[in-house]
Amino acid sequence: MTNHKIIVAIDGHSSCGKSTIAKAVAARFGYIFIDSGAMYRAVTLFALRHQLIADGEVNREKLISMLPQIKIEFRYNPEIQKSDTYLNGENVENEIRQLPVSQNVSPVATIAEVREAMVRLQQEMGKNKGIVMDGRDIGTVVFPDAELKLFVTATPEIRAQRRYDELTAKGETVSFPEILENVVERDRIDSTREVSPLRKADDALILDNSNLTREVQLSWVIAKVEERLNGISLNDR
Ligand code: CDP
């Protein structure tokens, strides 16, 4: 039995279930799970509340100057066995998942200074390993030396349907075409931005889960983590 811990970096397109995989893997191995997208979403909520976004245009300079006023944390809630996202001490977990934030987060995430601040925090969270982080640049920028990197994708229609089901299950009234448009538009912005664009790391494994059940997908990922852990303990001998 090894005490070694690894870093699992999960990147991929919007709404393809990265967080679901990351959460399950973290629970299985007793690792910390970090949803890096929640951090960009919290910055976006801050910007919206301070009227720094109008018609999709972000007041970049003002937002950059206000970055030191933004404090983002994850606090574990043992009752529901998951972490909630806090913005300056307030639980914003629900609000950051709603459409106004989804519609504005990708432009906010193109700002280099915002990314630098978030990446610094993320690297700090992973310094002791034993972490599963999902996002867009985790395997390429945040943890380029992660022992296991996954690049997850599925067709846009399937991803939009999953997001639609998730929001309607929470009792929200949403329109499928609007969600599909948001998924496609976020992919476009995320993949074409100058700073840390979404791309597969050369050493990432591709996981197209369009036609996979959660169970099959999870067993596949767990097997990959175990392979890495066994590889480390073999090298130790
Ligand atoms: O879960 P979903 O795919 O809807 O997105 P998310 O992980 O919550 O991320 C929201 C947005 O934040 C993405 O569309 C990206 O624009 C941005 N993001 C990023 O730029 N880098 C990351 N590491 C994570 C998210």
C-alpha cells in the first residue's frame, strides 16, 4: 500500500460532466475536489453585482483594480457532503450556476489578470497533491506535471441536454435552445482566447462520454488513477 498521492487534472468542454467525474474520483480516493470553474463564476458574479458588465462587455480595468477585494473560498458542508463556493464570506453556490453568470463567465475568464489570480490560488490548493481539479487549463497551465490528465468531451446537444436536465431538476425554468447556444458560445470563446485557451494537453487521455453511463465512465477513470498510483509505488521499489 502506498501513501503517495497524485494530482488528477480534468479539462474539457462546457457541461460535459467534468465536475461529476471529479467529485466521484475525489470521494473514492479521499482527495480534495476543486471546481475551478466555480472560481471564475464567482468573479463573474462579483463583476455583475458591481455593474462591471454591460451587454456582455466587461469593464476590464475596473475589475482588475478590484481583484484584491475578491475573496473566494470553498467550505465543506458535511450535511450534504460537498463544498460550497463562498464569495467574500457569502455562500453563492446556487447563484453562480444560473444563466446570467453562465452568459458572462467566458469573457471574464479571458482576462489575464483574473486568470493569474485564480491559477495562483489553485496551485496553492494542490501543493500537497491528493487533489482532483476540473476546468479548462488544469493539465496545461495549473498543473502541467499532474500524474493523470483527462480531456472530457461529448456532443454539444448531449451536453446541453444534461445541463437542461440539471437546471430543471432544481426547479428552474430554462429554454433548451438558450442553453445549447450558451454551451456552443462558451466553447468558442474558451478555445479561441489568447490566454490559456482550452486545449488538450499532449499527455491527456481523451474521454468522450457521449454514449457512456456514469458508472462505466467512473470505473474507467478509477482504473486510470489506480494505474498511476501503482506505477508510482513500483517505481519506489
Ligand atoms: O461546468 P461548466 O462546463 O458549465 O463550466 P465551468 O467549469 O463552471 O466553467 C465556467 C467557465 O469558466 C468556462 O466556460 C470558462 O470560460 C471558465 N473557466 C476557465 O476559463 N478556466 C477554468 N480552469 C475553469 C473555467
